[in-house]
Amino acid sequence: MPVFPVCSNKTCVATIFVCDGDDDCGDGSDERKCPPLTCNPNEFQCNNSQCIPQIWVCDNQPDCEDHSDELMEKCGYKSKPPIMSTCASHEFRCGNGECIHLNWKCDGDEDCKDKSDEQECREYPQEHEMVFGDRNLNSRSS
Ligand SMILES: [Ca+2]
Ligand SMILES: [Ca+2]
Ligand SMILES: [Ca+2]
């Protein structure tokens, strides 16, 4: 029979109440020296052995006290990419943080969801051909 220390505040609790997940001592001491609780199948166990509902994992809000439900390694791109994401040197970073290949910038196609890859393309001629029509040639003075 495992012997558990009585509560730190000298309250006595029955052995069956020790490590049952409820604070019976009133100061939590009957739950403090327990092996980590296992979570229900529909729950996620944080790295600090907290249990949170699975649907809270990767919802972009830290629900574990240690934020382990929102780790990048765990969530990958299930959660929104962080705003300050960095792109590789051969990539262009869109205004919304997306990364696209540099060659896609100013190629006439909107590759960023916010179209920012096609917004700063001043030197890229797209509709300038119309300017040099016949009228322009005729008005040229000699
Ligand atoms: Ca208890
Ligand atoms: Ca969360
Ligand atoms: Ca483009």
C-alpha cells in the first residue's frame, strides 16, 4: 500500500482521494506528488501535463500554461503563419507573411494572397505599349 504524505496543511484525506485529480487537502498537496495525469482521449496533454480539449490545440491561443499546445513543430501550418515569418534568400515575403519565389514577384500573376507581390512593380512595363502609338509618332516634331 503506497504511503502518501498527509496534506501539507495537516488535513487528513483518505488514500482513495490522493491523486484522484481533485484538490482534497485544500492546498493541492494531495495531488502534488502524483505521477502525471493521463488525459482523456479527446484531450491533449500539455508538456506540463495539463489537459486541455483537443480542439484547443493549434487554435492560435496558448491554452497550456507552457504554451505547448501552440508549438510550431506541433502545429506546422495548421495554424496561421506567424506575421514575422522569414523567407529564404531566394524568396519574396508578401505583405501577409507568405513566402513566394522571387521569380514570381512582378510576373503579372498575383501569387501572394494579398497581391502584394504585384503591387510594387513600377519599373515593370505592363500597359505602356499603348502610349507609343501612331499619334505619338505623328506629333513628333522634326
Ligand atoms: Ca485528491
Ligand atoms: Ca490553443
Ligand atoms: Ca506574381
